[in-house]
Amino acid sequence: MKILRFLVVLAPVLVFAAGDSAEVQRGWLGVYTDDLSKPMLVALDIDHGVLVTEVAEESPAASAGIEAGDVITSLDGEPTNDGSALRWAVRDRPNKTAAVRLRRRGKEKKLQVALAAREVSDQTYDFQWPELPREAVRAFERALREAGPKLKMELEQSDITLDSLRQEMTELRKELNELRQRLTEKQKSE
């Protein structure tokens, strides 16, 4: 049961980066991604890549012609296997041009993307809404796969019911939506 509660609490976590108020620049591409499952990789006839699910308006990705549905296979020659690694690679390249290889409708494309920079204060919340939930879900899925039979046995032996879990999930969704709304309002005020 401890594992389940830890995982449920993991989803709405905000990361606070403490430090001085020095400005830090981080690279920005402007895509939202999902990792590809093994069956999807096989269906696309590729062995690695990240699916672009959305492109932010007026972003470097939009300017370069990257579209939702594209599969990014590499950044500056480095293979891209998951969205998190892609974000970290972009983050380390503010104001630089990057070569992006992608697959679009079965055809390989190579684009030059002028990555932008975002200034982030070290003493602020380092929170990017679209990235955190997907990462939390992936972490949750990995932890569930690892916990496997032990978690199932704990759940079968616990006094927790499916209805109480549904109620807890409903409350968590409500809290997550409130956080999303506050973040949107804060971004609009800035």
C-alpha cells in the first residue's frame, strides 16, 4: 500500500529550485512529445524516436516547420529515444541552431531549428505544465511495472476499495485542474 500512496502523491509534485536570483537561460524548442511504444516503433519501421503531439504557436519548432504527428529521431546527430532526454538536450542549447531529423508520413526530413532561450530565475518554480504530468505518468507506469505482483498482493490484502480509489483519483484530478488553472492565470499575468 505504501507504494501506491507514494505513486498517487507523486503526480501533482511541483519542483522548487532554491538558490540566488541569478537568471539562467534554457533552450526552448516548443514541442510536446510522447514516447513511442515498441509496437508503434515497429509499425513506423524505426528503432527510436519521439512522437510530437503538439507544437506551440510561434515557437522555434513551428517556425522550422515541425508538425504534430512528426517523429523526431535525432537532435544534432544524437538519437532521440524519449521526450525527457530531448528536453534536456534542447535545454542545454539556448540560442543555438540544431539539426533535427524526423520522420513525417514515412519520409525522412532534416530541418535546421533556431532554438530560442527562456530566462528562468533560480529562485522560482521550475514548472512546465505539459512536461510534468507526462513524466509523472511515465514514472508511475514504470513503478507499477516494477512493483507488479507485490503491489497486486498488497492491494488484494488491503481494506481499500475500488470506490475509495476512484474518489481519491477524482479529488486528485480536481486538485490538478486547480493547479493548472492557477498556472495559466499566473502565466497570463506575467
